[in-house]
Amino acid sequence: MKAGIKFSAVKVIIEDNLISDGHHRYLASLIVGYPIEKIKTARTAADAIGDWKSVEFQHIEWESDEDIHKFNIADAEYNNMSIEQIVEILR
């Protein structure tokens, strides 16, 4: 985000004004001051309400190197860039 790479919008539930998809993007956008788009969506059965005050951040890498590469490819496509450009930005 600091490098100006575009990210997809965060989905916010209309009834509650709660994030249903994009929690990590939203938090990252707050940290770096990146204005991220928010789109309204309806609540689904998969949307459970949680208390953010009880969230504990863990410094664990959950994604494998293969997963990260797939995400980087998707980011390159979304930003109309090459994977090499994305990798260079991330260095």
C-alpha cells in the first residue's frame, strides 16, 4: 500500500457497518494512511459478529511461499503490472 499498489474494496455489512471481507486490508490501510474503498453488502450466514477489542495479533506467517507467490500474481494482474514489478516493490 505504501508503494501505491491498488487493493480491492473492503466489504461492509449495511445493517451493522461491520467489515465482512477485508479485515487485513482495512487494518493495513489504517497503519499506512492508505484510503481504501468500502462497499456495502448484505449480511450472510457466514458473517459472525466479533469484538475487535479481544483480537490478539500473532506474528506468525500463515501462508506458504507458494501462497504468497499466488497472491503476488493476483496483485500484479489487479494492478496491470508484471510479477517482476510487484516483486521489486516488495524488496
